[in-house]
Amino acid sequence: MTIHTTLRSSIAAVLMGAAGLGLAIQAANADALADITKAGTINVGVFADFPPFSSASADMSLKGYDMDVAQYIADTLKVKLNPVAVTGQNRIPYLNDHRVDILMSVGYSKEREQVIDFAAAYAPYYIAVIGPAAMTVKGKEDLADKSIAVNRGTLEDTSLTEAAPASADIKRFDNYNAVIQAFISGQTQLMVVGNDVGAQVLAKQDALKPEQKFQLLTSPSHIGLNKSEDSLKKAVNDAVAKMLVDGKLDESSKAWLKTPLNPDNLKD
């Protein structure tokens, strides 16, 4: 090794160490809660086409279970709620770039834990394979040679990719409406969605007679936030805990999910 190579390696090591120190200092100084309070607004990332968690109402404002919880958090912090529409592909970058302060409907995974933090679980959620009643699909091995619609970049996508045999034809779409349309129109034989989205399809498609075949994953929905935001995490956790105690979460569950809230379903 030449002296120039050694010198370059030493300089690189110093720069990497300095960058790491800078990130550590930045993390230590992070205080999103103070920024939210100062701005008087909390920016909340939500899916705009994810009923009954969040979707446009007659007046074009977003309504749903997620919006109830987001509004409660905003009211608790005494700030204005600003919902920001996100997709499965851009929501983590939006959070990391501070375009949003928190994210709703985030399923826990070890991969996501590398880049974001998780506040309290606030909603029950499971991922199901849905298909026509005439088709026999009892487990993941029956997904072989089937075409399956899923929302790209979501926990549904990850779960399906892990479970499906190599011969499965996974067709990824950019939003839930496209997933549902692909299934209903016959572009795919099956679809993989959450219990909430699936319930709406089951209720409306009499001719297709869709049914839930089996569950791929049970995972409650968490609120996502950036790492090292301990004050904001505590404030969010406190708000969710209060909603659970005073029955607000149960009210939202009955109103939007059409079933009473079972607290056991909020456990990972």
C-alpha cells in the first residue's frame, strides 16, 4: 500500500467519522414536537384512497378512522391538522425529508425500523388474499400460477412477495383503486389487500362473489415518525392511550370498521 493510498484511506475515515458525528448531533438536536408547536400545524401523511381509514368525502375533505385519530392528536397538541396525501412509494421519503411529521397506517417491519420509528398501534389490521368464490385457494401454495394484484411498496406487497411461489404472477399497482379495478375487471385472478379494503369489495360485488381466502399477515397499524423524536413519540402515544381509555378508538372502529375495537388486536 502506498503512502498516498494510506493517506486517502485516513482522510476518508475522518470524513466518515465527521459525517456520522454530524448525524448524531442532528439527531440529538431534533425536536419535531417543538417545530410543530411553533408552526401551529401538524402535517400528517395519509393515504387519500384508503377507505375506511381515509378517503375523500362529499365535500372532498378526507374522512375515516385515520382522520379521526389524526384530528385527535392535533387537538391534543392544540395545533391545526394538515393531511398530506401519500402513496406506498413516497411516504417514507416524505417523512425522512420532513414533508410530513407523522404517518398513519404504518405496519411494523424490521426493514422499516431501520429508517423510521414507530409510535403506538392504534388500529387493527390484517392482510388477506381475496378471490372469487368459485376459485379454490386455501394457502400460499395455491397462489402458484395465479395472477395477483397488490399495491406497490406496501406491507401487502412485502408479505405477498415473501409468501408467493415463484410461479405466481404478482402485478403491482400504484394505489388501491387500481388494485381493486384489476381484480374486479378480471385483469388478475386474486388481490391482496387489508381487511378494510377487502370488506368493501366483498360487500359490493354480488356477481363476482369475492371472498377472503386466507390471511397472509396480522399486523396492527402504527403511527410512524422519524427516529430520535422522543417528545413527539410520547405525545402521540399519550393521545392514543387516552383515546383507548375514553372509548374514542372504539367509537371510530364502530363507525368506520363496522365492529367494536378489540384491544388485543392492537398487539404486534
